[in-house]
Amino acid sequence: SRRCGLAAGRSYSGGGAYPSVSLTCPLPGVPKAVFAAAEGRERFETRVTVLENGLRVASQNKFGQFCTVGLLINSGSRHEAKYLSGISHFLEKLAFSSTAQFGSKDEILLTLEKHGGICDCQASRDTIMYAVSADAKGLDTVVNLLADVALQPRLSDEEIEMTRTAIRFELEDLNMRPDPEPLLTEMIHAAAYRDNTVGLNRFCPVENTDKIDREVLHSYLRNYYTPDRMVLAGVGIEHEQLVECAKKHLLGAEPVWGSGQAKDVDRSVAQYTGGIVKVEKDMSDVSLGPTPIPELTHIMIGLESCSFLEEDFIPFAVLNMMMGGGGSFSAGGPGKGMFTRLYLNVLNRHHWMYNATSYHHSYEDTGLLCIHASADPKQVREMVEIITREFILMAGAVGEVELERAKTQLKSMLMMNLESRPVIFEDVGRQVLATNTRKLPHELCALISQVKSTDIKRVVTKMLHKKPAVAALGDLTDLPTYEHIQAALSSKDGRLPRMYRLFR
């Protein structure tokens, strides 16, 4: 048998020969490699400083010429119970417009251009995030700009009117898209948390676009844009430098709406209700062209999971990865070696299903694990039965190979995502905003490695005792009633009640 060292030559297409050398043995005659070592682990840990006004400053060191810096604010559509729905959507669109220092959006972009910078704002259910990526040498300019954009926006009548137009167009576009996933996500949240917190609409309703003005926006900003609800996060810069910039531009800064005390802060805890939201819609013409997408009915079924602050969050994340799934025509679709349950048990076995995907949404006080499925309207009843059966099977035996694959895939996805500087920035900001600290990737990987099959079974059993949340879009003629879906999830095999099958 061949061991270390040179072996017989092997011919290659180039015509020459190359020795077959074991990859597990050192090459003969080559000096031993000397690997670079980190200058102490503390250089790569997230550092957090709390300023006198309650603002948290968090930074993560990273090599490179560019940095990503931004303000994350504990504010979003879940806080709009006492206000007109859609304020966060307006603020997202109005971001990086004219401010006290900058006369227009163009002026802001030109200022960033000097440092090779780009900017973006994203509003979610629980967070609004203003972020800039630029050369690290322009840090002072960037922090000054972020402070001005967040605390000194002009919100002129012209800008608000342009935002109204942009939102109307976005809502129209949302309803015309062939992919209904954003709409279904809104519907499943509305069904799961009826009229409270994360169940409130993330998009501004059409009827509210004319009602939201500067006064309404200032009233909201006064309550939620306060230093104790903010984190200034940075990746790729020195912590002390970021703290100095924060003190200079954000400590004692007077907002344009005044510095009065916040009075109407909504501190409601999410109340899971379960329920169903149905939208009858003609999906026969959602896409045009020589080969249009066939008419489909879309169903999303969800159950309450847990908050990202709970220990069960990691087992739920592994379970979501184990379910996996995707579209029938996605890369690596059915028959192409995919191993997640929704590929093996659903898409590979039922050729008429166009999509089966698992999603896990998690918040500070609740979470939602759901499966989205799509099929021809005539197959809706069978599709619902198949999906409910998959929920029931989650509580069954979990194979060791299957579990290890899901854990490895989750760790791989986590590490691959954290190769990107903007992703690290968002991870630092969100974790510090929620917990005042940050779990590093190796800590999360260690927690993932500890998940056992008993943990999966425990969290699923707990989840299956809740009422389901259901969202349905399209031709719903053959859709089972909510009571039938609930009964199917309570049964041992996930089948719809026999009376429904006989007399539907």
C-alpha cells in the first residue's frame, strides 16, 4: 500500500507526469509552515460602551480599508398600535433625504462619494436600521451624517408627497408579483398575532398614505427615537474612535422634534392568537410571456416557536434547517441530491407541488415556524394534508445522520454569512440592541453542536399544543376550514378529518 512520500507518476491530459502525494503527509523537502497568529483574542471580540445618555456604542474589529457603521433603533411596525399603521414604512422611504446640514439627498450622496460610501435604510417589525459603508478614514463624516439623518430630518412637504407616491407604487407592485412570499409573510403574522405587536402590518395601508404627515411622524419619533433605544454599531473601525465620534455627534444632540420625555411608548408583549387570513385572488395572470407561470394557490401554515432570547431558539433553528425545502425548479431541486425533509418527503414524492419551504421568524418575545406550499387550486386539500403531516412528523424520530447534516448546514450558513461585513454589522447591532452583548460565532456553533434529537422532539411537542396560524392566497374553493386544519394538526398522522374528505 502507498504511504507518505513520492509514488509512481500519474499521467495527465497535458502529457506530463505528476507524483501522487498523500494530502495528509508533509511534502518531502518543504520547510514546516509558520501560520499567522491573532494578536490576542480580545482584538476580535465585540466591544460595547454605554454613553451618559443611554446610547450604546458597539464595534467589531475587522481587517480592511472599508467600514460599515450604522444606527439601529428599537422601533418598527410592532410599535404602531397607538398610531396610524405605516409610519415605519414612511420613515424607511424618507431616510437619507434632506436634513438640517444637508439640503438634499444628492448632497448626502455626494458627501459619501468622497469616501467611496453607500447608504441604506431598512425597517422591519422591530428595528429601523440606518447604515453606511465607506472608507474608514471618513468615520467622523459618516457618524455626523447618521446623527443628522436620524435626529434632524427636514421631512418637507415635497419629500412626504414623493414618499406617498413611492409607497402606492410599491403596494401596487407587491400585489402583482408572481412570488407572493412577502404578502404571505404579512398574512401569516396577522393570523398568528391578531391586531397586536408583530401582527401589525409592516407595509403602509393605501388608505393611510394621505393621513401620515410631518406632525404624525414627529409624534412617533419623539417617543421612539430616544438614545436609550439606539445602538451605534460599527465593523472595521477602532472602538475608541467610534466612541469619540458618538460623543461628538450623538451625545447631547437636540432632535428636530424637541427633547421632551417619551410618553406613549408601547411596551406590549406579543400575544399569540392563531387564526386564519384568507385572500381570494385570481392568480391566473400573475406573469406574462410565452411561458407564463401556471395558476397556483399558496398556503402558509405556522405554529408559535420561541423568542431568540430563549435557549430553545437554537433547537428551533436546527429544526428549520432540517425541514429546509424550496421550489420545484430551484437550483438543486427534486432529484438533484437534496436531503432536507421537505425535498425528500414532499417535493420528490408529489410532482404537482411547486413549492414547499420552511421559515423561522423570531423576535424578542415570540417566534413563528411556518411552511409555505404552492400547488394547483384543485390540489389544495391534499397539499394541506401533506403539510400538516410534516408538522406531525417533526415530533417523531430524528435520525442521527439527518440531525448532524442539519447542524453542519446551519453552522456553515452562519459562518458563510458572517464573511460579509454588512452582515457582521447587522448581527452586532441587533444582538447588542436586544441583549447589550453579542454571542460570537464560535459560541453559537458550540450551542448548535450541543443540540440533540431529544431537544428537537421537546420543542416540537411544545409547539404542536398551540393553535395554528394559516394564510391562504389564490383560488380557495377547495381550502379546508380552519377547524379541519386544526383537527388535522391534533391527529396522530396529520390527516384531515374523514367527514371532510367524504362530504367536501
